[in-house]
Amino acid sequence: MISAYNVFGNRRAFKDDALERSHAGRQELHELYNTLHAPLMGVAFNEYSSVKARLDPILERLDSGRMAELDDRYLCDEQDDLPLSIVVMSRNDTHVERMEDRTQSFIDCIHYLAEKNETNVELIVVEWNPPTDRPSMADQFSFPETHKFVVTRILTVTPEIHQRYKAGKAMPVFQMIAKNAGIRRARGRFIAVTNIDILFSEPLFRALTSPDLKEGHHYRSNRWDVDRRILDLPTIEEMLHQADGMTFQINLADGLIPIDKVGAHLENKSARTSRRRPSFSLDALHTEACGDFQMLHRRDWLKVRGYSEFDLYSFHIDSLFSVSCNHAGLEEVVLPHECAHYHIDHTLGVKKASDSYEINEKKTIKHISYNALQLLDAYQDLQKAPLIFNDANWGLALDNLSEWSVTTHRSGSIPGRDRTRPGGTSPTLQSSLLSPRDVGELNDIAALLTAQYVDNAFERLAEYVRSKANGRSIHVWGTGHRGQDAAVALREYDLPLAGFIDATRDQTGIHDCAGEELPVVTLREFRRMLPQTAFVVISTMFANDVIPHFTSGIWKEGEDFIIGL
């Protein structure tokens, strides 16, 4: 009946904020919110035992990884005077527009910031499955032969290794496995993982090399999305100088915010009352665009064995890593707002379903679904322990990858490494404890549980709205997926819907609701509404930003408006 979209993500405890504003003794509203916004764990592990036989074998395999002794070791020793290793993966192809310009800008950025701040840095580029008809990364891009503060190493993962993976027929790289290979061979005290379409701001670089960094923390930074025309600027210094002004949106912990609304959003956020700690990791963690920047102490990467090495597309694997870090006791630290990493805008793939994605080559490939991610989060919360998704050979540990120090340290205090040839490979070896079939089964189970949960929650919501509306016109605040699904559900339970409210619109309009056109009013028109004649269901991921519009004193939560799914 109702699509099983992500009904839990990006809530981040707005429920608790709302309840703290509620009048004492409103037990009915409390009970409703407990139903609508309960963690998936309560549904999956307490109510729907019918899927237990399907789920248990998968969870047992993951438990075996958690119970195994983590005796992994790095393949390179830590270098005393090297505070930071930066790991990226790439190949010299055209998988993104102006790939050469993006990559060279990233390389230049690291060298520029290291020299300006006089800080030693190791840059590791993992070249995965290099095309045979194009120059190598080392030949294609400009690397200084020596540098006063930077050592750059290129590790090559051959096409033969790539061919071990079934999904390799549909996609040319395995991003997270490549990054694991770089992590496993890094020599810095802290290891930051990022991408070649990223530029580090100077405040971020200084934070990453600060002596105040601590083991036991998972460091995150807000991603600032900048116009791709930044690549037309002549120097990296000019790019970094212009980046703030070319930013059009910022990925904050509680959502993707247009640049003209960031100031007000941060101000509203700082004025909110303190929140109770959410019971669901995904509600509390900064998973917005997290794959573009994550940093841990080298010993902490070993605790969780890096990123999950599924033989699938990498979608959501970065968020799954954040969840596992949280359950492993690694405290997430979001660096100050000015410590930005700039993401150079580019064309994206297309989401085809909850568990599949169409990449630029028009090939649809499978990945772990967000609902499955929620299920794994819930299970780790139930077990009070992290799940380990890889065996001890994660990061291609048994493969002797070809390596070349294309930039060596000018003083020689950080030695380069001689180029070697691959050897000792294991043609069929994979490190993931879950097969693609396991992940597919997990996706199916999670979709079933979520669909059942959503249907039950919408039924309860409709019953509540019916009891409170009392002939008033019913409006849904939000025209996105959540607002659309809430509107469809209310209508399916025979509740008349007057229309939508959309604060982002400048003028009234029409919005399609399951084939019927309904009016959409603006924020200005909402302000003319009175609770005596209107009842509002807030159904948007930006509910925290909507709530202040109801604090005039005339709107009472639970009586005149409610936070829906």
C-alpha cells in the first residue's frame, strides 16, 4: 500500500524536541510518537519472528567475525614523524566529467597545504583496475619528484584482482576495497580517507594534523558542494580562496541545506533544547556524504577491519562503517563548521530501487539497502557490540601490490618505498563475510519488515488525525517523498485532504497526489491559517526547521499539529 522508503533516517531526535515542548500528561501523543518513531529493532526482533529463520544464518556469520580474534596487523610500520596519511582511490578513465582536472587539483591541494603549514603528510593513491589503453596514474598526472613535506605512493590493483569479484563485470572499481588496501598499507598515525573530487580547506588540514587528535574518535567534517566551474580557476590557491563563495549547499549532520539557508539553520539548531540520546545510531550520527571524509587513528581502523568489502556497489557502505564505529565505542567527532571539505559538483548516477543504482555507464548494479543498514544498526544495538564484516585479510592483505613512490621526501626522513611487482596473489580470495546473495536476502527481509511497520504506523497516524481534526481542513507539510506518502495514506483511510504546505515555494501551486491534483500553499499563506479551522501533519525530513513556525502560542502540538512519518 505505502512505499517502504526510509522512514527512520534524518529524524535525529526531533521527536524528543517535540515532546519536550509538549504539555505534561499528554500520554496519547507520547504513545503515538512511540509507535510512529520506534526504532526498527523493536519491530524486527520482537514482533516479526516469522523472518527469524531467514535472518539467523546471516547474523551468525557476522557474529563469527565479531567473535574472532582481531589479530590484524598493518603491512607498513607507523612512521614517527608522519601525523597523517591520506588515502584515495581512482583510475585514469572518464568515469566523471573533467576527471583529469579534478584529480590534479586534489593532488595540488595536498601538496600546497602541506607546504604552507609545514606538515609531513603521506598521500596514498590506490589505482584500481587501470585501463590498458590509457596511461597510468603516475604517467598521466603531475607529481613533484621530491617535496619537503609530502610522500606520494601509488598502489596498483591489477585487472586480475578486479576479476575476482562478480560485480566487476558491471563496474570498473570497488571503491571501499581499494580504500581498505590503502589503509592497510598506510604509515601515518591518523588515516583520513577521501575522494579525488575533494579539496581540503586550510582549517580542515590544520585540524587533521593537530597534536590534539585522539585515539578512540571517528572524525567527520561537513561537505561543502561547490560549483564545478571552480576547476576553471588558474591555481589551487585561487580555488581555495573562492571555494566558500562558490558553495551552493552544505551537507550538515541533519540534512542537505541550501547555502542561503545554512545560517538560519545553524542558528535554529543552536537554540534548540538539549535532546535525549537517540536509541538508534543512525539518528545520532553524521552520515550525510560521509564517504567523502572519514578519519580514525590507525589502531581504530583495525578495530572494525575497515569498510565492508561486499561484492556489490559501494552505496551505504560508508554509513554502515559509521554505525559499526559507533557500536565499537569510537566516539564521532564532527569538526567545526569552518573545517570544510569541498566537493566539486558532478553528474550523479540514478537510483533505480531501494537496493540498486544506475551508474554513468547505464548499468544497474546492486547494493545494500538503507533499510538493511537500519536492521544491522538495530542488531548491533541489541548485541551491544559491533559487527565485523571482513576477515583478517581485508584490504587485500595477502596480495603484494605493485607500489611506486612517485614523490619522495626531500630530506629523506620519511623513506620512499621501492617499486615491486605483484606476487603471491590468491585468485579466488575475498574477505567479505557476506556474499552478494546474503546481502540480497538481508535487503529483502529489511524491506518486508519496513513495509509492515510503515503500514501499521500510517494506520495509527490516520486514526489519531481523525480523532483530532474534528471537521477542520487537513494539510500535510511537505511535498517530498514523506509528505507524498503521508498524503496517500491519509486519503486511503478516507480522510479528506485539503492540500500541502511547502515553505520553499514562493507562490501557490498544484501537487500531484496519487493521480489527483491538490493545492500547495506557501509559508506566507500558512501564517494566515488558524488552528480553529486547520490541522497540520508535518511529514518532512526537515521537521526540526518546521517546528519553529508553530511556536506562536496559538498552535498546540497534538491538538492542532502533529509530527508524522
